[in-house]
Amino acid sequence: MKEKNNNKIIYNTISSFIKREIKKRESQGVVIGMSGGIDSSLTTVLAVKALGKQQVFGLILPDSSVTPKTDTKNAIDLAKSLRIKYKVIELNKIKKQIVNGLPKNKMARANLLVRLRMLLLYYYATVMNRLVLGTGDKSEMMLGYFTKYGDGGADLFPIADLYKTEVRSLAQYLGIPAKIIDKKSSARLWKGQTTEEEIGIKYEEIDKILEHIEESSTHLLSNSDQLNEDNVSKIKSMLEKNEHKQDMPPICKLK
């Protein structure tokens, strides 16, 4: 990884970013969706350290049909240890009511669940005059491995310039429990899903490929990189397929 992988510097930079943005936008604090995973856990800890526990509110939004009980417990335990206010809202019944009578489609229903979480985050943010803190990391954001207007919908993204491997390093530095750090990453779109199994590549290799692509204007790999060519092609294909997620939708200009 890059020279920026100095956890103290990264921590200070992110803390300053959160404080500055909250002050500039005259916000009363932040609302965070806490999944029990490493990204949301790290984001929550960073927010509490930057703003204090009174300005951080956690929403834990499991769907019992896909969310492991351990994820919900990890999120609750973290909220309690940080002494922040939080609320748990079970989404399974709400989701079922919405999709009742709609065409059946696995991905459409998965994305609906993620967007439902975004709606609730913004509902509470509006009520509390706060900002929604995004929890996406750089690996996911570059790959487009997020739901547009779902977990991709937020006001601030504190860790979106950290690759997943850097997220793990910073989480260890800040003392986040190993049971969260060592957990297999998953968007929990359906039961048993894990990110690395779905993509078919470990994050250690994903991050090396992404970093090389980001730093290479030609997107060409030299023999010294020793990266699997099939995996490189797969990552490039994901980048191209999900490029539309990186920009605002096209606007028809009349003048």
C-alpha cells in the first residue's frame, strides 16, 4: 500500500474532515447505519472520537431473513461500548409489505432493502438536523460495489479514500474488536453472501489491482506486478460496468 498508510496521520486527517464538515454545514451531528461490519464500525468510532458521543446516533437496521444475529449483536455491543444513542429497527416485515405483489427478482429486492435503509437514515437525519455519514471504503466505491441511492447515498464519506486492507489496519490501530475486523465482508444482500466469494478475489489482491490501476494512466500492468491477469481483467470489467455509479445522471442541457 501507499505511504499514506500511517494510521496516526490517517486518523487525524479523517477526524479533522468530520469536524470541519459538521461545522461548515451547521449540523447537530451525524446519523450512521451500523451493520456490525468493519466499515460501519470504523466509521462510527471515528465519528465518536471526532465529535463526541452526544453527536453520533446509530441506526441498526437488520433484515432477519438475511442478517446474521451476530451482526446485530456486534453493532449493539459497539454502540453500548461507545455509549452512543442507537435504535434497532427490524426491516423484514416492512420489506415484505413493499414487495408484496411486485415482480420477483433477487437483485431488485436486495437493492430495495439497501435503499430502505437509506430512507430511514435520512428520515432520522432530518428529524435530528444531522448529516448521514456514509460507510463505504475505497475498494467498494471504486468497484461500484454498492447500491446506487442506497449505501451510496450519504452526505459525507470519511473512509472512502481507504482501501479495505487499509480499513482493517486503521481498525486495529483504533482497537476495534477482532471479531469485527476478522469477519468476512458482506453487503448482506442475501443469506450467506460474502463479498470476496461473490467477486471471486481476495481483498489483498483486489486492492493491489485497484491501486495499480489508479496510479497508472495507461492501465497497463508490468511483468513485475505479478498479478493474475484474469483477475485484473475481472476488476477492469467491474470498473467499466459500474462507471455510471461514479457520476451524477446525465442532464439534458437546453442552453
